[in-house]
Amino acid sequence: MRKFSLSLLSLSLLLFTCLATRSEYERFNQCQLNNINALEPDHRVEHEAGLTETWNPNHPELQCAGVSLIRRTIDPNGLHLPSYSPSPQLIFIIQGKGVLGLSVPGCPETFEQPRSSRSRQESRHQEQQQQPDSHQKIRRFYRGDVIAIPAGTPYWTYNHGQEPLVAISLLDTSNFVNQLDSTPRVFYLGGNPEVEFPETQERQQGRQQQRPSFPGRRGGRQQQEEGSEEQNEGSSVLSGFSSEFLAQALNTDQDTAKRLQSPRDQRSQIVRVEGGLSIISPEWQQEDEEYERSHEEEEDERRPRHIRRPGHQKPSEEEQWETRYPRHSQEERERDPRRPGHSQKEREWDPRRPGHGQEERERDPRHSGHSQNGLEETICSLRIVENIARPARADLYNPRAGRISDANSLTLPILRNLRLSAEYVLLYRNGIYAPHWNINANSLLYVIRGQGRVRIVNCQGNAVFDDNVRRGQLLVVPQNFVVAEQAGNEEALEYVVFKTNDLAAVNHVKQVFRATPREVLENAFGLRPRDVTQIKFSGNRGPLVHPQSQPQS
């Protein structure tokens, strides 16, 4: 009996190993791409106050990267209903501004109305005896912000601006925290949402139809049809429960429970808030204006009188940006290296970090004297927003070619848990981002504005993509594939790159040449010494290049 048990155990382990090996092989085999296409949204769902567009996750390029993407447009006063996903999300704000609420389990409601006196809303509605409201922290976001959403954490967004809010969201379906499968899923807590990825739903239905049925065994759907007394028409997660059970579980009446299920709500997952949304949130606009005014006055006082800025002088790129997209938190202002009170030493200790304040220096091992222990930033006060589009945030800059800025787990620590990062690139007209590759990540390039040309080369030296890209298109660049971008003649090329590693590293061809001995290059490429010298030491040291600024042979 013991031998039989050992044989059965060995057979089970062998079968498990074979299945795991096959699964890994299938996942890695998705990246055998001989041709890469620029992708546009395949599915479109209109809502009462917005629009949702998705890419078919069955595209070979997206299967290779192991991700899915959603582009949402929210009208002014539009509210995207609370939802969550088993996959971590990374969101980039393309246009507009808004507020976001994250419901983190176990965290207190730190935003609350005063309980000693009546609020304005209660004074208007004295007949309604309302309890003072309280909720978790509300975060504001603006154009150029990267927002990190952990897996399984519900969040909602609201557009309080005057223009449509446009955001592109990446769902990392192959992330280790997703214990289901690579199918993108979004769970809505309310409303009557429409299907955002119809292709995956059709695939799941096909699998269920092919699944064999066993005698004496009833499936969950069959039990529900036989045992439930009412048939809910909604598609939120609450629709699967009976209203009677919800009333008991949530300590409310049955009519309210039915409204929570929203069985016949035709507004879908983005609804319009009549009269605007009233929430508990600090107002930062006045603080931003006062800070900008005082900062400008102090800078002007430091200048000699003969070089002080006249009132009619054209504002710089940074000033134009700050006018359109003001800083939105005291935390970010304190991290600003240009803030009065920062010394030169504080500004220069780490040029790749956008935040140089005391909080950032205490968190850095070089200043704290010890490595991070995970307690420097608790889950309840976790910073989830980082702006990477401001000119002052640039990590690489060429006045004629463009600028690049990154957001990774060093600048936004929550990305360490998500294992994702992002890069913002703005190439001026004819500007070139010289050939480079991602060492440890797949990347997804989404064009925000303008048009340009992109070239991608595989390990065999074949150009798997060599074409123009335009606004709204998506391009997948597999790991280690060499890629180069160039803006067009008429306008700049602006795009964001999502990467499947929180510390994605990039290597550049020019950097490799500089690091290689001269004689190695001479013998490898059959070059003359002067040609090697020109390749290694002429032109820009960085990857941003303008063709007119390079020496002509």
C-alpha cells in the first residue's frame, strides 16, 4: 500500500511539473513575433457620461506583453463607478483633471465632516437628519500624472474639470498577484456595467460549453436557476445576491438593497452627477496661487535689477506648464527642488529623483544610514500619484531634441509591489530617441499627441516594425528588441511607455559604443581609428538627438 501511495505521489508530481512547464512554454512562446502592428481600440462602449475603449487582449502583441489596456473618457461631472481588478493597474492621465478615491481595506476614514456643528448640506436639508460624512483619503490628479492602483482595491474617479478627462489604463494580467488567468476582468460594485472585453467573455462561454457535465453533479448556474426566487438583471457583483440577503447583510431595507443592485440602470459604468459632486477634500488652488506668487517674487528679488524679468517677457516652457497644470498638493510642492529654501546640495544629490525634500532624503538609504524596512510609508498613506510630464521633472533633456522622464519604484515606491513603471517622452520636431532596448521589461508605447516614425528590430536583424505612428495608437516593444523613435517634420511626438518591471533598465547603442575599447570596435566593424573616434566621442552623449546638430560626414 505504501509503494502504491508513493507511486501515485510521484505520478502526481510528474504531471504537475509537466503542466507547469507547458504553461511556462506557452507563455514565453507568445513572443515569437515576426511582425508587430500598431494597434487601435477594437471595442467601444458608450455610457451616460463617458466612453470606454478597449484593445482585444487576444492580439499576439498583447499576449506577448501579458497585459490589457483600457482608454476611458469621462465627461465633466462624470463619475466612473467603483470597480476593482485582480490585476494591478497603472493609469496615465492624457487630458483633464479629477479626483480619485481608493478604498484600502483596514484603513481609517481620515477625511470627515465636523461633528460639533451642522454642515451646509444639513442646514439646507434640515428635514433629513444626516450623520456627518467620513471617508478615506481623496487624491487629486492632473494631466501627466501616473496613478498606481493595487490589485483587488476598489477605486472611483470623478471629472471636476471643464473638459473631458481622458486616461489610458494598463492591466498587468500576467502579474504574480493575479491568481486567476490572463483574462482581463473588471468587477463593478455598483451600476449596471456593460462588458468591456467582449472577446474574452466569448472565449469563457466557449470553454463553459465545452466543459463536460458529470451525472449527479450540479453547477453553480444550475443551482442558481433552480433555487433563486428572483432573477436579477444587473451585472455588478451585487446582482448575484438576492435583495433579501443583501438587506440582512448590510442592515438595510429590501428596497434599498434592490437599488444597490441597479437591475435596470441604463447609465452603465460612467454616470453623470447632476449639480456636481460634493466631497470632503482640502482646497489647494488658493495655496498653489499663493505659492507661485511668493516664489516668483522671491526669485525676482534675487535677480539684479538690470536682468529682472519684465512683465511682457514670454513665459518659459515650465511657466506655461504651471499655468495650465498647477501643482496640486503640498507634498509635491515640498518635494520641488525649485522651492525657496532648498540648498544647492539638496538639489543635486540625486538628479534622477523628482522629489528632493526631507521626506525623500530620509527614505533614501544614503541619507538614512539603513535600508528600507517597509514601514517608511504605510499602506494607508501610500503615495499613488506621480506627475512625469512637467518639464522640471525631466530626467534626460536636450533643448533641441526633447525630454524624457521616468516613474519607477525609486520615485513612486508603490510600483515596487505592482512591478510596473512608466516613461514619458516628448520629442520636438525631427527629434530622435536613438536606438535603445529595455533590458528587463516589455514595453507598450501609446501615442498621446503628434505623429512620428518608429523602428523595431528583432534578434535576427529584421525590422518587425518600420512605420509611422499617430495619436491614439498602441505599439508593443518586446524585451531586448531594439527600438528608435523620431518625431515628424511638422509637430512634436508625445507618448507614454508602460513597462512590465518596476525598475526597468534601458541600454543605448551609443552608450555601448562609448563603453567599448577602440580596438574592439575597429576589429568588430572593420572601421578606421578616426571613424571609431567619431562614433565614440562626437555628438551628444545622451540618447536624445537632433539631426541638424550632429556632425555631417
